[in-house]
Amino acid sequence: MNVSISRIDRCINAMIQNPKQFQHCIFVGPPGCGKTTAAWNIVHQFYKTPLERVGRALFLNASDERSLEAIRSKVYPFTESAGSGLFGNTDKPKIIIFDEVETLTEPAQLALRPLLEKPTTDVLVFFLCNSLCKINASLRTRFFILRFDPLPEAVLKSRLLTIAPKTRPPGQFDISLRRSDLRYFLLNPDESQKATQWLCMLLNSHPLERRAIFKSFYNDMSLQTFGCYILTISLMTRSGFNFWKKWIDLCDPNVTIWLSEDSTIDTMEEMWKDVTLEIN
């Protein structure tokens, strides 16, 4: 198994086997790499049945419940409830999972500080996020940070085959573009090879045909999408990255319309030639 996967498995197994040594945890990594699944696996290892989990585990999607009021009305009442008295005593902590925690407002994040001062034998907090930059620095120091890497191609395809055997295997370029987002390929099975087919079409096209292809891109895709495709090609081939920076000058994230057709197609052609020159 890939080193990054076994590293995560070893950390989580050590946590499960030594619950008294647990720390609050931040699971950080790209979408679809298994952060939520890993957190729920810990819950299921602690509490084997749905009845045991009642009153002992709370899952919050911070993108939907991001306010200070949500913390006051849901989190603290949960920590103060006597769920263990209803379904038998346990020495395992209550578990709170905050998914997409980077979307919590600053006041809501700061309201969690008293919670993090409680013994982890009583309450254990998991933050799940794609990036650490929006998590308050005073909170980050109270967590053990476990970084999840994008799934290797072989692992991603194996899991897709297990979960949805009829799903088309994604293309290599799509896997890189989507950073091995398993959830994306499960929810968008018809687009699992779209970017790879796009790349192959360009690589196999005659130079005289490319302007017509770029015209179709102009009509069918956003400026940002094309830029992301070209950037991913550059990163995959380790070529042409400096040329991609030209696109940044043309791409305002607040603008959803293309520039004029001719100037956009000229820029596409220039970027593509630069990338292919580096590849060759």
C-alpha cells in the first residue's frame, strides 16, 4: 500500500488502541481523500452500535452551521448532556466532528476555545478541512494535525471499483486535475474521462484544426476552467508553468465572461505551443 496511506492508518490505529493518549485532531487534505471516513471510523471503533452512538457523537457540517449561534445551541448542549447515563457507562469520550471547519466564522471558532480546554477523555474534537490557513492560529496549536495526501491512482480506482463497480475508470489527467477526489468521480461518473479526452484531442490535433477546437472551448468553458486545465498539464509534465502565468494577467476571478473571441483564441494557441515545446 502507498506510504502516505499506511502512515495515516498507523496514526489512526494508534489513536484507537490508546484512547487516553488521544489529542484533538485536524484532518487536512484535498476533497475526497478520506478525511470524513477516517473520522467516522474512529467513532465506529469507539461505539460499535447505533444505540451506543446516540448522545456520544455529533457531526456538524460547518458550511451549513457556521455561526456562533450553532456553536451555542448545538455543541455546548451536546457536551453537557448525560448521554452515557441513558445507554450505559463508558470510558470513551464524546466525539464532535466539524466538517469543512474553515468555513466557520471567526467568532464561532473562538467560541470553541473553552471546549478545547476540556480533557480529551471527556470530549474529543475533530476538525476536517482542505486548508489550515482559515483556522484561527490560537486554535491550531491545540490540535494534532494529520495531513491526508491525494489518493494514488491505483488506490482511487480500486475504491471506485469496490463502491460503484459500474463507474467508468477515470482518466489519468482527470485524476490529477481533481486531486484524486473520490467523491467527485462518484457524483459525476459521466465526466470521469472528460479532461483526459480533452488533452488527447489537443495532442492529436493538426495545427490547422486547433483554432476551431479553441473556438469551441471559448463557447463551452469558462476562462478559469481552461486556465486550470493548462496549469494541470504544466504540473503533470513539469513543463510550461512559466508560460501559464501569462494567463493570470487575463483572468480576473470576478469576471465570468471571456475576452474577445480572437484575442482569447490567440492566447490559447500561444499557451498551448509553449507547453508542447516544453514537453518535446
